[in-house]
Amino acid sequence: MHLVSVYSAVGLALLLAQPAAVVSHPSTRRRVQPFGPSLKHHSFTQHATNLASAQLFSAFNSARPQDCKAAAISQAKAHTELDDHDFVVKDAYRSDHNGVTHVYLRQLHKGVEIINADMNINLDSNCKVISVGNTFHPHAKLAGSSSQSPAKSPATPSPATEPAHIGMWGFVRGQLGALGQVVLGVNDWLTGLDYWQGDHSEFALPQSLADSLAKVADTKDGSNGPLSPVMALVHLLKHIGEELAHDHDIHLEHVSSLTGEPYSVLKNVALAVGKEVPARFRYVLNEDGELEQVWDLELEMEENWIHGHVSATTGKVLSLVDWVADAQYNVYPLGVNDPLEGERALLKDPANENASPFGWHDTGNSKSYTDTRGNNVNAQANPDGGYEWENNHRPDGGESLIFDFPLNLTSQPKDYIDAAVTNLFYLNNMIHDLFYQYGFNEKAGNFQQNNFERGGLGNDAVIANAQDGSGYNNANFATPPDGRNGKMRMYVWNGVDPNRDGDLESGIVIHEYAHGISIRLTGGPANSGCLGWGEAGGMGEGWGDFFATILRMKQSDINTAVYPMGSYANGGEGIRRYPYSTNSTTNPSTYKIMDGPAYWGVHAKGEVWAEMLYEMYWALVDAYGFTPDWFSASHDHGNTLALQLVVDGLSLQPCRPSFMDARDAIIQADEVLTGGKNHCLLWKAFAKRGLGVDAKIRGDTPWGGGIRTDSFDAPTKCRAPSDNDSA
């Protein structure tokens, strides 16, 4: 409730400060501050390699991906004192362009996942480990426990030695008829005991059934024992300023995920899309390195998709991520600006055959469309802002698939909705096809309905809503784990008359789609919680601005080029504090600047990271030149090489990376791809903006606070007079 009050005050202040021309549209979007434990034992270790790029590729086929997966598991066991039962492989895939295999592990405690104990191991084509990101904690103990509780899986009890309370549990379930659906109240908590049976004797049922029911009824709110899933949901909703309505109608059902994992679903939750909230019992490592028992809840609402972890003992929300990445552009309406930066063109068959082998309107399984639906994206109008999209209006190109609709920018956006949806459909497909060339493919967790047996999970084409009526002057993108649809909402901007449509500004669309790319690549396709808050969340915004900015570059541009973000939709003025520029007067951003009070939010931090990447981009373009053919994914030109290194860095970096982790991952990506040819060039680019070799942060907080130290120095070898690096 406190957070909601704070945001309401801020929103009111912004509204009062706006000129009368800007009218805020009521929205159900909740301003949720993501957070989670800051783990002191977090590490990202790089292993030096002297192999040149050619040597790496010469052995590309010498080791199979499954061999590298086995090598990664051996590495994890050797360095953590854990065995095969103490962690699970969440994802594993090989990047085709550089031969690097990425293996993502999750630590277990007694067979249950510790949601923030992650390890990502990167191996070269010979299965040699080149870097490891790690938050495993082999000796973690339960919070409040006086003795060590090593993370070893308990032996499964045999029928002869099974504790009495497990047998009693089976009897109680039979008496209650709880084999399928369990009504919340008393019975829901009995179902929750499935997670603890055999592991926590203090939760054993008494021998008397009547006493059992009384005890469970007393403890369902956590006052005398662990919380039930429904009470955990109550606490989560309270945290975001909501209440649970009609909780007496809620019931719990057991289901299986796409991967076969059993879990429970709270049914009839009025606020949730489909009235369902998945609930799993998990552990969380707190900042003291202790294990907290939590309920892992996924609450999808019309404008938010919240992944929260609620203490099963206290009801405290220990971590929270909103999978909807809201761009939240600041509006500075200064009047009407040139509506177009160029003319429209009627493009013929722009689909890339490798990325979209059946084109953009065919899913490859005998299902094809003549409107703006296909294998990569389903685009449609959504003027009322509702959640339903399947039957919304879409332009139809007919059997010839000709999507040629009039566009009159002197009219209001609703008058050219067909042109807007077509543009949104085109941009989503182009981004999909382009980043496919750089490694964001099926194995890496991209967005496709049909994965054509190339790996990964399908059934997750982007759902893209044009002129979404749930808000103004904004856009957002929700990224659940692989196998579930990404969701993009594009809004109308009302700062000028006639209003402008974000669907027509490619930079906004690219920024939003970039959330899907960076989230799926960081920590592996199955983990959507790695870029939720702090510096990691800020960089999630920064990658979006960076991709949007460099993909609008022209061959005539030089390193003094200045680019604002979101200037068309915003009426001619950029929506960031500073435009992107290599001039430190035009854009003074350094690592240290994030200590300021204006940089508490992820978008402000993102501006700093995007500026650092902009410096890196121009260092490479100045060294190797520019090619207008982005689809070449050439390693011989600076612009395409920069894009490749940043995408590769996303796959190499650990879950919840710091600025230093992400910098190191990009530098390692260059070492893998080029043999370290640009080592000093990259270091100098980051050092120019304070992220040099001695940059550090002291007293970092879960929200990304702390005291930072700028470093403008590259490593010693890059400062030596004999340095012949191309920088």
C-alpha cells in the first residue's frame, strides 16, 4: 500500500506539471517497484584462453553439445561440493556462429528449486570452460536454523520407514475427496502440505483427523505455522495495493507444465487473466545467504505480469519482478514536428528465408493467414485496451497478401489503423529475422509459434497490440519464459494534435522487442527473472535504447552524430535526459552519475548503459567501418560486429548482472569471436564513461543504490606506449 501511495503522489505531480494539451488516459497499469535479495557471494569468473578465433572454429565439430553439457555439470560438481541431485539443468544450447555452449543450472534444496541460486557456464567449442556466473550457495542453511543444513537431497523413504504423518496425510486427503480439486480454506492448505511432507516434521499432521483440521484451519494465515498459497497471494496483492476478492470461491488444482513439472494453480482469482495464478513451493536465498521458504506466484493481470516470492513463514514479499517491461517515456510536448523521417515503400517479400522459412503468414504446419498473423507475431488493433486479442480487427491483404493501406498523418491515428497494424507486424517480423542472424534463434528462446524442430519451445509468437487503449504516451513488452507468448502493447501519443502513433516509430517498437531478447538470453530461455531490478534492470532498458539507436544509423553518419530517443512520437523532443552522443558535454553520463537521486529508476540507469554501448559502437565503427547490410552479421564491419558482441554478451553474462559483469561479458565475447583483437579498444570505450578497470560499487542495494567509483583507466597493457591495439 505504501508503494502505491508514493506512486500516486508522483503521478499526480507529473500530471499537474503537464501542459493542458496532454491528457492522461486512465490505465490499470500498476507502477510496481521490482526488487530482490542482493547476494554478496555473486561472482562472474572468466577463464583465460589463448586460442585465436580460427583455432576455436577449427574444433567446432570436435565436441558435441551434450559433451559440453556433461563438462559443465562436472565443473559445477567440482567447484561447489554438490552432487547430481543438488541442481537441475534448466537450459543448454550451442551458439552456431561462435561455437560457445551455454549451460544454465539451478540449485536445489531437498529437491526444491532455490530460485535465485543460478549458475551459467560457458564453454568453447572444445568444451573448455571460458566463464562462469554463479550464485550457488552449497552450505546454505534455513533461516532461523542454528545448524548447517547442507543442500543434499533427502533419501526417498521406503513404505516400511515412511513417517507416520505421511500415511496420515494420505488418509486425510482421501477423507476430504481431494484427489483432483481442493477448495480453499481448510483444504487448500492440506494440499500445500504436499510440499513439506517428509522434509519438515514440525508440520506433521496430528493423529486425530479432527485435530488435524483444526490445526490447519488455525495456521492457514501463518499465525501459528506456514502460510497457505492463497494467503501468500493475499500478501502479494497487498504489496501492490490490491485486495483479493471472493477468496472463498478460490480453489487449487494440480497440473503439469510444458516440461512435465507438476505444480498447483489457484483458480477463480478475479484479478488474474483466466482467473488462474500458478503457485509453486520454492526457496529463496536471502542477503545473509540463508534459505527462506517461499511461495512462487505468477500473477498475470491485464497490464502487469507479476512474478513474486512470498515468505511461507512471515508473508513478507522477498522478491518481485514485473515481466511487463514498461518503457515509461517522459512526455515533453513541445508541438508538432516533421511527421516522417522518410517515405513509405512497398516492399516485396522482405522475410528472411533462414529465420522465417515459410514466410511471415504461414506457421509451417498447414496453417496460414491472409491478415497480420503468422509464425512470429500476431498483430491487431486493440482500441479498448482489453486483454482479449484473438478476435480483434486486423487488416487483410487478401490471397495476394498485399498490405497497402492509406496513411494520412493529418488525421487521428484511429483513421489509419490498418497502416499502423501493418507497420507493427512488419517491424516485429523484421526484428525477429534480423536478430536470428546474430544468434537469437529457437535454441536461444526466440518468439515463434512453430520452432521447426530446431530446439527450444514453440507456441510463443509475439502478441502485438497496435493503438492499445489502456494508456497513452507509452509502450510495454511482457516476457514470460520460453514457450509462452511475449506481449507487446503500443500506445497513441497525445502530446500533439493530431495525436501520434508509436506503431510508426521503429525505435519504440525495437526498444520494446529488445526486452524479449535480453531477458530470454540472460540466464537462459527458461529464466525470466534475471533483469528485474537494480543495475540489471537498468541495462534491460539500455539494451533497448542501444538497439533502437544503432539500427537507425546511416552510412553517412560519423562519430559526432547525436540521436535522441522517441522524438517522433513525443512531438520532436527526445524522451531521455540526454541524447546519445560521444561528446561528454552533450551527454555527460558516467558510471558515477547513477548515484544521483534522479537515477533510482531502471530507465534512468538504462540511459547510462546505452551511452556506454554507444561509445563502444563508435569505437568499432571508426576502426572497421559501416555496412548498411545488417543481415550480413559481418564480423568485418564495426556496426555489425558491435551488434554481435552485445548479443553474445547477453548469453555469456550471469543472471542479475552488474554493469561490470555485462562489460566483461562483451569483452569475453570478443575474445571468443576474434581472439581478443579488440580487447583494448573495448576497454577504452567503457573507460571513457567511467567503467574502467577500477570501477566499483560499495553498499549496493536491491534497488540498485550504492556509492559508485568511476574509473577512466583501461588495463595496464592497454595504456602502455607499445600498445598497438587498433583503438
